[in-house]
Amino acid sequence: MRTISATEAKNKFGHLMSSISGGSIAITKNGKIAAYLTPSQNNIKQTLADQQIDKILSDYSSGNVTHRNIEELTGLWFSDILAELKRRGLALPKVDSKVHYNEKQLSLYNSIFS
């Protein structure tokens, strides 16, 4: 079960709601569990098998899915995704951020690195 602080829960509530299908989350206050956030009974997904998670993480490593997709499918947080990639010996995906640059940013990038 994942555990987060009340402050983190407050700041990431939207993310928590989208990733709750991965299982209950314990919320702590002053280091002690104060509450649990659990998925509703009609919203609980079947727990993914290790082979399914392996496939999803392999797809992520290859750049075929985003970390947001993984978070929604598995309930893993980004830090958990990174840990699972390391545990399985998978590389981080290569991301080309230039596709998101506007003309001015792209011009500056090209002047510096070309």
C-alpha cells in the first residue's frame, strides 16, 4: 500500500483520484496514518499480473506509452515507475523535447547546439 502525507495528498488530489485503481493509499499526518483513500467497489480494476506490468514498462522504455498511461493503468507513481524500470533492467525512454518548442525556442536551441 502506498503511503503519502496529508500535504502531498492535498497537493496531488487529482493525480490520486486518477491512480486510485492501483489500490488503497494511506494518508499520514505527523507521521501517523490518519486516513485511507480507497477505490469504490464498482471502480476496482483487476490487479495486473507481473507479466502485464513487464509489458507496459517495456513499452514505456521503448517510448510507446507515456508515464501518465502507466500511472493510470497500474496506479504506480512516477518514482515507483523509475524504481520498477531499474529493478527490471529497463532503460529510461529517450524523449525529444524539441517537438514541444515554439519557433523562438527552436531557433535558440539550433543556434546553441547546431
